[in-house]
Amino acid sequence: MSQQYRAGDSLEDFCRVCRTDRMHTVIAADAAGGPLRVACGYCGSEHQYRGGPRIAVDGLDGQPRTAST
């Protein structure tokens, strides 16, 4: 992980309640700066950090695609 996070920082993560990628606020981070717990900025749900966004954007045409393709 190249960036270190602290409580209050923002990052993008998958929200299970919203079922899409949303901006989240870091609630807790480990000693190395890895996010542990986050809160969704849209619906307010709190959950463990899930590893980042799941929907990738193709740089050629700007259209969303699934990360598996």
C-alpha cells in the first residue's frame, strides 16, 4: 500500500448496503496506515475496509466495466 491513512481521511471502497463503490471516511487505521474500518459517505453504514473500489473504469472510452473483465 503506497498511501497511509488516518482517521478522518477519505477513500473509495465498495459499500455492501449501497451495492456500489462510494467514498468512505476512515474510522480506524492500523499502525502501518492501512484502513481497518470505514463509514460510507452516502448511506452512513460502517464496515470493515473491503480493499477498495470494485468497479474499474476503462481509460480508453471512460465507460465503467467490471473488474473481472
